[in-house]
Amino acid sequence: MANGKLLRDGCCDGIWIQPAAGGRGGALGAALRAYHMQLGPARSANGDAMQGAFLGPEFSQQEIEQRLARCGARFEMLDDTALALAGH
């Protein structure tokens, strides 16, 4: 609602809102990744439309696995193709 209000107010020349800003963005990203891996053309970078949005801290694969092991999580490592095809 706030974004629509800003747009109608005319205080901005243009407004860009990341289309999957909520929790559903993960599913959208996974579907897009699977499409490009299996069916579509090679993915190309169009620049940083979000202009450097902070995406959170970076962790190495080893750090992630150690953290999961410490809390007793069960997990399996999958390569990109296996991950895209998981559940089919």
C-alpha cells in the first residue's frame, strides 16, 4: 500500500519495487533457476536493479555444514541439477 501511495503522490519520477519481496520470492527464484537449467536460454545478468541491496552475511559451505551438524540437523548435499529435479 505504501508503494502505491508513493507512486500516486507523484513525489518520485519512477518507482521500482522488487516483484517478490516477500517470503514467496524463494519459490520464484527456484522455479526460474530450474527453467534456465533445464529449458531456457543461458541466464544473463542485466545489471543490479536493486543497486547493491544487502543480502545478508556470507557463509562458507564448511561453516554451514558445521552449524547444521552442531544442532543435530539431518541434511543431504545435492548438486544444482539434482536440486532442480528433486521432488519430481
